Amino acid sequence: MTSPRKQVLVFRELPPDQLARLQALHDVTVANPRVPAQAAVFRAALPTVQGLIGSSFPIDAAVLAQAPRLEVISSISVGVDNYPLAALQARGIMLCHTPGVLTETTADTLFALIMASSRRLVELALHVREGRWHRNIGEELFGWDVHGKTLGILGFGRIGQALARRAALGFGMPVLYHSRRRVDLETTAPELAGQARHTPLDELLARADIVAAVLPLSVQTRGLMGKREFGLMKPGAIFVNGSRGAVVQEDALLQALDHGTLRAAGLDVFATEPLPLDSPLRRHPRVTALPHIGSATHETRHAMAVLATSNLLQALAGETPAAMYDTAAN
């Protein structure tokens, strides 16, 4: 028996092959609310929509109130901070996301930020591009080694463990990690057994040469890195954030860079995105800033779209999606 066609609203563009999968089974409206010309179409589709798929736009309680028939949201992301979890749970609306498929790519980006921040790669590339390389560089432009340094990882899920593998197995870096609970590495990641150690937050900050945040955004992690925490970091340490911008109190980070002992920061995420033109982080000489590219490769973004589309189709068919998010867990 063929399942009935349902109303699907795509609020961020899908690859053509994944859009075709949806259109073969359901009635699909494509409207990106961030595009002014499409915002009205997005709002007009909400009253009858049963499935939503997209990313990078807050589907808040006000949007939900306009979608009384909504059954499922399929987010093309791992993070779910754009969705009102309590409201979804209360209405019985399913939420799906895309963990796993972006793990290795995001860990690549984080380690690239570690390398770039420590070796001053962006700064020195601009030194060449802008015609300032007239002789061999002096000590004032030297970077710092990464191999052998102690890496502290805040959060130790899939991406944290992938980052730890790169650091410990590839660069001989002792790894400390802080998470809500100790990870049974013998079972989940035996290659890291003896290579990474669960550590209280304050001890990790005091001992690590490089601290990398790979945390989900939650009530507990919002603003986690503030003045006190940056003050605990060892002189000359580097901070890298590839999780969510709101994990960091940006004023405190700037204070640590300008008046504390923090050597540099590598940031792929910010409290406000895109980063405002007047943000001091844009041009800070010791900040390597990227435009939230953690998973932004052709291969990974397509894999995320495939999983998100599969999640949506399974949910609308009354099946259990491959990657359903537990809204009751937050």
C-alpha cells in the first residue's frame, strides 16, 4: 500500500538528487526564509506543512505555532540549538539530525585551526600575499610546535574522539578531555585507551597547551568559557572553538588575548553569525577566524543532505528514522 503524499517544506536548498527523492513521494515547497523574496512563501506554507527539512534558521515557538499539522523536522546538522526542544516534545513533533557523517571532516577542520593558530599560517600567508616577504623571517614571526604539546578537549563525543585520534596518534600529543561522564575508551575507542585521560575542567585548563571546544550548546555549556576559565589557562596557551559560539563569552576571550596570557585563538563559530563587521574578532592579529566551515566539504554536505532526507522520508512513512534526536534528554 502506497503512503499518502504529504506536504513538505524545504527551508534550505537541497542537492537536486535529494530534492527529487522528496518530490517523488510528497508535495514539496522550497522556500528559504533567509532570502527576502522567499520569506512570504515560507510563511504561507506553514499552516499545511507536515514535514520540514533544512538548517541554519531558527524554527522557534512562533514558527511552530503557525504549523499546526507539523509531524517532523529534519535538520541538516548535528546541533539542534535552532529548535525549541521542550515545545517539540510537548507537541509530539519528531526532530531528526545528522550525526556521524560529518565527524571526520569537522575534526579535520578543528585540527587545521590548531595548526593554523600555532604556526600563524594565515598571518604568514598574508605576509607573502601582501608583498611584505623581503627576506627570511625573524623570530618575531616564528610560530610554535604542535607535536608533543598537550591538547585539552572540552566535550568527548564522536568529534572530540576523532580530534583526539589526530592529536595522540598522529602528532604524539598527550590528550586530556572533560565531559559530563568518563568515556569507556576500551570499549568505544580502544585505539585511544591510554592516550586520552578524563580530567576535571579546571585541571585541564591549567595543564593544556591547546584547548579545543567540541561541546553541544546546552544550558550547562552556554557561556562556559568566561573570564575565570580563560584566566586558568597556562601562559602562552591557544584556544580553539569548533562547537557553538555561545559556549564562549567573547568579551572574556578578547580580554584574555589583549590583557591576559592567551597566545592565540582559532574560531570557526561565533555568538552572532555571520560575524558582524564591527566585531573586534574580525581583525584581531591573534585570531584565526573561519566562516563556520566545520563540515563544509562537497562530500560531507551531500552526505548530510542524504541522511536528512532519509530521516524525513522514514518519519513521514511512520518508520523510525536513522537519526532521531531525543528531545526529552535536554
